[in-house]
Amino acid sequence: MTAPRLLVALNGSPVRGGSVDLMLQAVEGGARAAGGRTLHVRCNDLAVKACQACGPEPTTGFCIFHDDMDPVYEALRDAHAVAVGSPVYFDTVSAQLKLVIDRCNCITPLVRAPGGGYAFRPMWPRTRRAVFVTACAAGQRHDLAERTVRGFLKWVGAKWEETLLHAHADNDLGSVAAHPEVLAAARAAGRRLIESAPLPG
């Protein structure tokens, strides 16, 4: 029997119950309603070393370090779809998410080419669909954070399809709850991610 499709949600917010948290939960709810299963990874709870830029082919596995990233690598490998969530801090993603992103460099490692020189070798084909979930102050730019996430998604074999944004004028915890249309869009995205066929590799 085939296992239900998996959506991996990488949560870069350090705040439980905040808008990014609630939006990711809505994405996951939509995925489960479509018959999928979900894995919620709170980057803030991971014990992860910073990337050391090891260079080409430092290991035959993923990373020279074996820490809380090991199950994240496995989850991304097995995922049908990915949702990445982060608030916007200094025009980019949170430090917690960026630490995880940097450690995923090894998913498309730089390797020595047989005839000399170097080439990038993806660990798996780019068949996953993905969304970015973010919240920021009204009028604040989020496109630079989106650019970081889109580059990361490409590196881990996923294709960004949309950004779900909650731009708020308040500073209230979880203020997206007062905007059911945003949460409805997040649920619809989760359902679509699970129901959509894999991209051609």
C-alpha cells in the first residue's frame, strides 16, 4: 500500500501562535484534508551546527555533522511538497531558518567532475512543489526573503509556486486569525500541493 503524500513544513518563526505559525498550520490542514500527511519542523527547536563550507565531496552522505539536521534531510528527500514559513527580519528570513537553509547546501553538492573541474550534483530530481509563507509589517518588503527561499527550494529539489503573505499594520500575536481569507488561501494551497502531480524531474 502506498503511503499518503507528505508535505514538509519548515517553520522559521521563533514565536509559537504567531501569524506564520497559524498560516503554516492552515497549509498543513489543507494538505491533510486532501489525504496527505504532514511534518512540522520548528527550526527554533533544532540543535544545528552552522555550515562550515566544507568544499567538494566532504562526505558520501549529506553532511559531515550528524545533528538535528539528519531527520530534516530525510524528510525533504521523502517529501511530495514543501512549505517554508518565516517572518521577515532585516529584509530576509529568520536566523533559525537561515541556519537550516545553509546546512542544505549538501543536497546539491559541488563535486569533482570526471574530466576535471567541478559540477553540482543534485541528490534527487526537482519534482516537488512549494510555497513560501510569510508575515511582515504593512509596507515592509518581503521580496528579498522570498528570493532567499526560492533559491533554497531550487537547491532541495522543489519549485516555488506562490507566496502567502500576511502584511499587518498591528503588532498583535497571531493577528492573521482576524483575516480568514488569508487562512483560507493557505488551506487551499496545502490541498493543491498534495493533490498536484509531481513535477517532471
